[in-house]
Amino acid sequence: MKHSFPLRIMKTGIKFKPCNVGTAEAHNRRDRAYCEAVARKFGQTYFWDEHRHLNVTWRSPSYTKPLPELLEDLKVLVKQKTGRAMQCKDVEYTDRKTGKKRKRSGSSAIREGCPPIKPDTRIEDFDLFVKWLADKGISVISIDLHHDEGHADPLTDDLLPNHHAHIIVDWMNHETGKSVKLDANDCKEMQTVLAESLGMERGTPKEDSGIEGLSAIEYKERKARENNQRLTAENAVLESRNEQLELQAMAAEKSIEELEQQRKEKKKALDEESGSALMSGVANLFGKGKYAEIEKENARLTAENKDMQFAVAKMEAQVAKIPMMVQRQVRQTIEDKTEEHLTEIRELNASHSRELSSLQVKLQNLSARYRELESNNRHIIDNLKREKDTLLAQMEAMLRLLGEKLEKAVRALIQFARVLAYKTFTREHKEAIVSWLALDRDDPKSNAHFVKVFARPFLTDKEFDKGCKELDRLTSSFPAVMEDLEQPHRRSMRR
């Protein structure tokens, strides 16, 4: 089932670091106790339960033991091969709750890398990369694909996923008991092979970008810083809009002050004009002595004064309304913008809610279908498993009955095919197989066919193909191999 996440990461790269064998498997497999412990420590987890079903896990059949037990086995191997105890390196990390630097024990024999992947990446996509590591003597223990980690979008609360993989590898050379050594060219080639294997773009080299590879925790911290910077930028935009509104309010207040000043100047001019008219009337009274004309003029001036006072009162009323009008306009502008923004958010939330409801219904239907298929097929699977176990037991018994040499040859081929570290037969493998093939030196291919037939039920297709190719190579050069194996015996006989 494919899910359409936005492809935010199209580049990939990997840096192997000492693995924390104590918690790596619990984290990668999302153990319930581990998730609950993370939630208790930080108040919440960065795992999104609704996306957990998208995670994929693969474990090499050659490594069946838990990592702590595997590490102990490697310590014994190193002691046997080199005579010295294995050195474990401490891993420094930052406690996300306190911000303090801490250390935990890590093993350089078992290492872990965490490359970015695409939402549709599969385990099979790593085949080319796993083969490259095997050619360098590095065996992959497990691969886990995680699609349920990330952070929430601040506007929609949707998951912004961090698609990545956890690759745990055995970094030891089992023949020498020493760590595998990669030079600078190998490390560069490893990045290119990984990108080609996943169908992604290779990350920018450190010497070009100047940026050191990040661990999972360092990546989360960088993402948190980027999110904080984004929120700071958005806050700056809002503050800028607020300043613009304040400037508009100040401009409105200044306009009110100017109108008030104009009103005062107009009133002063009217008062001066009224006083001049009164003085003119007194002059006429003393100059001409015509009382009737003065009374008439006085009545006219009184009427004009009343009209002027009415006009001034009307203007004052209009001026008094201006602050209310400006405030109402500013408030209405802010309310319109706010309501428009809220409407967009409501529509966006409603759209996401509908999409979420649809996805939840699909998930419930798929879960019900899965449970039904699981119930129907469990009985068939159990029967097939019992039949397989019975067949293998019969093959084991038959193998023991056919003779010790054939049994040793078959077991040698099975061991070689299952262990990734073996690229060619060791001397022990050759001696066990050649001992059986030598029973018919004229036709060793016939005896080799018996080995293949009895080894087939115990191997996967890939393992069987590996074993058959090496067995055919040995059979084709059978005389030379026989002579090579017999030489030490002849020398000991001469002595």
C-alpha cells in the first residue's frame, strides 16, 4: 500500500558509527516497553502510531542472536584470533531534556548507519549496497525502514515525515579478528553505491559542503532549529503587519488633529469678522446718528452671527465624529483580515479532517481484512510448517544413513552458503567435499549432484545459488584441487 508523502528529501548518504547494542533493536523494532519509556522521559514520543504499519524490518538469517549476545561472541572471536581483548568506544550524545553532553558504551565491531530514504523505498532496493559491503568484508545484520518519525506541521498538525533506514552491520573480519578498514576512496564510493541502489541523488561531499554527517539525534536537533527559525521569521512578518497598522492609526490621528486645527482657525476668523461688523455699526451710530439704520444693521449682524454659530456647531459635531469613523474603519479592516485568515484555516482544517477520516476508514477496513486473512491462513501455514519440519527431519535422518562422507560434504556446503563472510571454500570445506567426490574420480559431477540434492531443502534460493556456483567451480578443477590437498599428506609421509 503506497502513501503519498511530500518528497522533501531526494538526497541520501550514510555514516556508520558504533552501535548502541543495548537499545538499537528496541528502537528499530518499536518495542512497546521502549516506546513507553521514551514517552515517560520526554512527555511524548516522536513516533506517530498511525504510520507505524508502514515500517519494514529485515534480519539476516546468518545473525539470529540478539545484538548483546552477538557482541559477546565477537569479543570471544577477537580474543581467539588476536590474543587481545576487543576495544569498545564510547559514544557521546546530547541529552535532549537537559542539553548536557553524555556518553554511552558503543561497539565499533557492530556499527549502525542511518541514511535518508524515499517514501516508497523497499528492502530489496538495498541489494546493490549490501553486495558492495559484502565485497569489502562487511556483513549486514539487519535493515529497518522507518516512516513513522517526524514533526507536526504548525498549521495543520499533519506529519512532516523523516523517512530513513537503520542499517546495522558486522564490521569484523572473522578470519583475522580485526576490524575492516576502508580508505577515503572506499568511503566516497560507498556514498555513490548507496545513492544508485536507492535511486536517489548522492549527498554533497563533506569537503565541498563543509558539513559533517549528522546522526539521527543531530538531525532532529537541526530540524528543531530550522523550525524555530521559520517560526521566528513568521513572527517578524506579523510584527511588521502590526507596525503598519499602528502607522495607519497614527496617520488617522494626525488627520484628526489637522481637522481640529482647521476648525479652530475657522472659528477664530468668524469671531474676528463678527467683531469688525460690530465696530462698523458703532461708527455709523456716532457718525450719522441714524438709529433705525443701526438697528436694522444690528439685526442683520445678529442673524449672521447665529447662522455662523450654527455652522461652527455643525462643523464641531462632524469633527467629533472623525475619530470614531477612523477607529471603526481600522477595526473593520483588522476584523476583515482576521476573519479571512480564520476562514482559510477552518477550510484547511475541514479538508484535512475529511482526508483523515477517509484514511482512518480505509485503515480500519484493511486491518479487518488483514485479520480475516491471517485467521484463514494461520491453519494452512501451521500445516505447511509441520510438513516442512517433518521433511527436514527425514532428510537429516536419511543423510546420516547414507554415510559420514556424504553428510560432511552436505554440511560443509550448507555452512558455506549460509555465512555471508565466506566468498570461497575454505580448506576445511574443500577437504569435506573432496573426500566425497573422490569416491568416483572419473565422474565427480555425479557425486556433486548428490550434495546439491540433499543441501537444497536447507537453503534459500540465494544461498543455494551461491553454494552451487562454488561447488561447480571446485568440480571443474577437481584434479588440481585433489593434488593440492594431497601434497601436505605426501610431504608428511616422506618425513
